Amino acid sequence: MCMEAKRWHLTVILVLFLLCGSAQGQILSIDTVVAIIEQNNPGLNQYDTRVRAFDEYARGATSWMAPMVGVGTFMTPYNRERAMHENEKGAWMFSVEQEIPNPAKLNASRDMLQSKADIEKQTKALVYNELRAEAKMLYYQWLIDEKKATILKNNTELMELLLKLARIRHRYNQGTLGNIYQAEGRIAEVENMLLETEASIEDKRARLIALMGISPESPIMIDTATDIQFTLATVVEDTASLRERRSDVRQIEESIEVMRLNQQLQRSMAKPDFKIRFDHMNAIGDMPNQFSAMAMISIPIAPWSSKSYKSEVKGMQYEIDAMKRNQEAILVATRGALNSLVKKIERTQQQLDRYETKVIPALSKNYQTLVIAYEENREQLPMVIDGWEAMNMAQLDYLDKLNEYYMMIVAYEKELER
């Protein structure tokens, strides 16, 4: 019931989103974006179809072979020109034959096919984790671009104010024309950076729309008030919990189960199959009608036939052992990656804190001091521009570091599949 409610909720989200679009664009949270991807991405929907396909294969796995019927002659002489007795003319023959497979083989084949559907389910979870991580990456990079665009616009306004002041002072011979050109050049550089940032935003928007599987013309916007926090997981050293979280590990587990069931199928080859046959002879001459009934059984334990399935069972066991080792390798690598990411995230948090509390405030105060000095004619415009540029670059460096921080959080959550 919970799953049905979830599907209904996701469907409502998607329908409302598609029906309520406006020219200004719909503001979507990251959770809404991920929900639409889960519901609507064609790359994910294909796995549901594959699961249904294997369910159908399993349903037909217990069927029998079609019966065989035949008609012909029985004991008919080649030379029919010579005079022959009535009991030498042979008979018309009607045959019915049916193979009866061993139920153990049919059930083993059915179970193996059903377990392949579980592999597709885990594959879907694996692909969904990749798409979710990609969506978060694009969403957070878009968020950084929005912050960068705001900073560039604000700093452009500051430089434009300085440019106006420089032009006024030039009229009264209190500044040089070179200072004006320098300010104009800095404004043009920032405007180019702003154009590049806006192009990056459009790229992120187009890629998110493609992931969500909606119309390319759909106007969407992100929630710029999104607060992204790092939450340390407690399952890194718990192998059992980590094994349960990782869809690639679960996919290998399901592959191992398929291999085990395939082993059972191969072992069932040692069980005999059956066949029954009934022949009816309708005499042409005066001979009485006759019949023949026969039951047959295969002998798969014969040495020349048992070698095949025995070798298959042994080979599959080696493959199972290899997949188990692959599981352990993935878990070890995951623990190492998570521990490394935690240390990098902690160091980056310290760097961001220094930017927020020391670097940017100090450079902002330096710029304000230079502006006051310039207004009081105690400083030249190039020094003010240098102070502005240092503040501008520090703010952009901070956003680059923040983007790096967000990408590490995405990588961490991707490893944990959350």
C-alpha cells in the first residue's frame, strides 16, 4: 500500500508540473527533480519492462513440449503387383507421441528466470543512483552559477559607480583618462564572465530537463534558497549495512543467486525425462486392427552424458566464488572512498569557513577603505580597482571552493546511495 501511495504521489507531482508550467518557470526543489526523474526517465522505465518480460518467461518455463501426431503405413510391401494374401497388405498407422519433462527441471528453469527479474530490479536501482547523482550535480552547479551571477552583477554595479565618480573627477582634472579606460575594461571583463555564467545555467537547465524526460521547452527554475548540509553516515564500518545500501553489491548478490539456481537446473539434468507413444494400425486386408503402446525414460547418468552438466556445475561454482570476491573488493573500495571523502569534506569546510569569516570580510573592508580614501582624494583609482578585483576574485574563488564542496557531498551520497 505504501508503494502504491508513493507511485500515486510521484504521478501527481509529474502531472501538476507538466500542467502548471508558466512563462516565468516552475521553481523545483532537488527532491522534486529526483522524483520526476524516478517516475519519468525513459532509461529507468525500460527496466520495469524487462522485469515483466522475465516474469512472462518464467510463466512459460513450466510448459510441456507440443504433442506429436503422425500418419503413415505399417508393414506395407514394396511389390504390390504380385498376388498377395489378405494378411500381407499391411495397415494404415496413426501415432501420438508426448514428451513428459521432469517437473524438477521445469521448476528449476522457472526459478532461475524469475531470479533474473531481480537482477533487473537491482540494475534499475544502480542506474537510478547514477541519474540521481547527476541530477544533484547539475542542480548544485546551477545553484553555484546563480550565486556567481549575483556576485558578478553586484560587483559590476560597484565598478559602474566608481566609473561615474572617475568621470566626474576627470572633468575637474582630478583623475586621468587612463583610469576611466581601466575601469571600463574591468566592467567588460565581468560582463563577459556573466555571459559565460548565464550560458552555463542554460546548459544545466537543458541537461536537467533531459534527465526528467519532459519537453525541452519546459520552463524550470531551481530553488536558490536550497541549503545543502553534509551529514556523516554511521554505516561506513558496518559491512552488513553498507552491503544492503549498495545496489551494485545487491546486483552481484542477485547474480550469484541466479548462478546458484542455474546450478540447480544443471543438477536436475541428472533426473530422467519421460516419453509415451501410442500407435494404432488399421489393417488394409483381413488382418485384425493392432496397436502399440510404449513408455520411455532417459538415462542421463550415463557417463558419456553426465560429464556435461557436472562440468557446468563446477564451472558455475568458480564463477560464484569470483563474484563473492568482487563483492568484497567493492565494499573495501567503498569504505576507502567514503573515508577519503569525509577527510576532504572536513578540510574543505575549514577552508570555506576561513573564506566566510576572514578572507572575504577582510578584502571587503579593504575595498571600502580604498573607496573612502578615493572619495576623499587620498587614493588613486587603480588602487581602488585592485582592491575591487581582489574582493571579486576572492568571492569567485569561494564559490569555486563551494562548488567543489557540493560535488564531494554528491560523491559521498552516491557511494552511500542516498
